[in-house]
Amino acid sequence: MPAKAASSTRCDTVLKQSSDSTQSDSTKSTPLNQGASAFIRRLHFYIGLFIGPFIFMAALTGTLYVMTPQLEQWVYHDELTTTSQGQPQPLSLQIAAARQALATPLVIKSVRPAPAPGQTTRVLFRDPTLDHYQVRTLFVDPVTLAIRGDLASYGTSGILPLRIAIDFMHTDLLLGPVGRNYSELAASWMWVAALGGLYLWWTQRRAIGRESKKGSWAHHRSRHSQVGVWIALGLLFFSATGLTWSKWAGSNIAQWRQAIGWVTPTASRQLPVTNSKYVYQDTQFDSVVTAARDFGIDAGKIEVVPAYKAGSAWVVQEIDRAWPTQVDSVAIDPTNDHVVSHANFADYPIVAKLIRWGIDAHMGVLFGLPNQIVLALFGLSLCTMIVWGYRMWWVRRPKAGNMMEPLTAAWLKLSILGRTLVLIVALFLGWSLPVMGVSLVVFIAIDLLRWHLNKSGVLATAQ
């Protein structure tokens, strides 16, 4: 037999092993199911091979992020806590102490009063020297007015430098705006990988069970499939919530939510009557907080956002994300301390509540430690499953000069209706999830190039 023919025969044998094991099930697959399975299997392989490293990095950094709140409390213990006892000083005096500690005057972004005895007040300043929307935060002992620390912080959770680094590693690999495409790429394809994996498991579940002890490849396949089934719901959840933070897809999702009214209610800062004589003063923090407490803002963790111009209200909002209801907010007229607008979580539409809970669960802050444990187990399981997937590919990788069936060829084997539906879905997803669309074009280009080179014998010669 000629060498080229023998090589082709070996490749065909490798490619058919997986489908042959499925055919041994008690229920025979129809040609339609075989075509769909071949296409989904090839797409699932491409996602794993090319997007797998990005999903792995997102899962690993996300796991590190949710495992570090307690570490942050230990590392920054001096800044976050105090041993002083007694009656807290007025907020205005705490703010004055923070201002005096600055070498250069800065504008206050917000103030977070000490949530409990033994903890410090945070005065957040806008500092143009900081990147990534970080704010300069001074930690003030509410009793003695001593400055306990001066650090950068970020986000509603007020994470500090240690977790900021992990957060931006998770978001953009510390590459800035360009790096955000990596996390969007991972989130865009993760749900497709999950659904495709579930389909392949369902159609091959009996064969997978019988072959789990027949060899290294089958063993890794069995474990990969079982873990994938267990965490499939989490894959869909993290893909959906992750896309809401992305640059391109997130913008489209925000516009879609706005169009159908799935917008989270907020307290309006627009005052009904503009007082042109209004002048901002630090002393207003005390009266505004008192007014908010009297209205019903009862969470320990709150943030006070001042207004610096006439016609704009101050905002006091609850920021305790560990409890799913501690997100109420009020807008207060600083000239008379009257509440002019409010947004109570109890009045949120159900979709807005689900979005709030989903975001908090994604960050690992919903219900605290239990949420962290669940996310850590999920992230480690996902990383392990990806490693098993690469191991499966390595064991069954094609011999030199051979190539698995291209994705385009698998698509061409579908029925006319199947090809049309796939094309329509691909165009829609490519438009709504632009990073997915661009990467799909790259997939197809690489696939066709390798197909062409393999047919022309270039790959065989090179290898």
C-alpha cells in the first residue's frame, strides 16, 4: 500500500473511533443526528483548542480573586481596623483629618463611614495619577481621627491593591483596554462549549460509561465529560454575567436591556428646583447621613456621594453585597436634607433583582464565605476539565501529515436547513457578540488553510 494511502487510512481510523463507539449504543443514530454530532464535535474541539487557554486563565484568576477577601483583611489589617473605643467623631471632622493628610488637595468622590466599632472610615478622593478608575482612599480612625492608611481602592466592594491586581489580571491580563478582549473572548464561547459538551455527552453517554476504564484517552474523556455535566449550569451563568461587563457585547446587552426595560432602578439626582446659591461643604455629610438613616437606610455599609453643583442631589446608598437586599439608595436635597428620590430593592422588578444577585454571585460576595467556596470549587473544576481536554487531544492527535475533518467540511455535510440555521445563528451571534464573530472568522480561516495545505501535501512535507 502506498505511504500516502496508509497514512490516510490511519487518520480515518482515528477520526471514526469516537463515532463508532457511539454507534454501539442500543439506539442507532440517524444520518441527521450524525451530521449534527460531527459538526458540534468539531466546533467543541476548536473552542477547546483555541479558546481553552483563555477560559483557563479567566477561571484561574477568578478563583484567586474569590479566595482572597480574607487574605486582604489580614494584609491590610492596620488600615481596616482600629483598637480605639469611644464615641465616633462627626464625619466632617474625620474628613478634615483626611484632607490634612494629603500633600496635594484632591476632590472627594465619596465617603464610607465606619460600618461597625473597631473599623475605619474610608474617605475616597479622585486622584488623576491612579489608573483603571481607582480612587485614593484614606482610612481614618473614627474615634481618634488618626490616619490608619493611604491606599488605592476600586469598585463597590472597595477592593485594595492586592485584589485590584488579581481583578485586573482576571479582566484584562494587566494589558489595559486591549486585554479586555481576552475575557470577552472566553465569556463569548464558554456557553457554546457548555451546550455543545452537554449534547455530545448526552448522545455518547452510554459509550462513555462503558469505555471509562479501557485506556488513558477513554479515562480522561469520561472524567472530562462528568465534570463538564456537573458544572454546565455554572458555565452558562458565568458566561452570561461575564458578558455584561465586557466592552463590545456588554454595550449591546446594555442597549437591549434599556430597550425592553430591564434596567436597574436608581435614585434620581435631579432636583426639582435649582438653588443657584448652593455651595458644597464637608459639614453636610453629617446631616445627609442622618436624613438617610431616618428615611430607612439601615445597612451597616453605606456610601455617601456628594454633589458639587446646584441642581444635583447627594446620594446615600447601601453597599453591603453580602446580603441580597442591602442595596437601597436615596437622593437627598443638601439645602434642606429632604429625600427627593429613592430606589428600594424590594420594589425592583424581578429581572433587576436577578441581575443584581447574579453580579454579586459572580464576584463571590453574595452570602459571603459559602459563595466563595462554591466559586472556588467551580473554578478549579473548570481548570482541571480543560487540562483533561488537552490531554485527550494529545493522546489522539493526528499523525504527521494527517488532519481531522475541517469544521467547514462538517458544516457542508449538514442538510440545507441545518446549514441555513447555523449560518443565521452565526451571523446573529457575530453581530451581538463581536469578539465571538471575529474569532469565528479566524477559526474558519485557519481551518481552511490547514485543509488546503494538507490536500496539497505541504503539511506532510513540513512534518
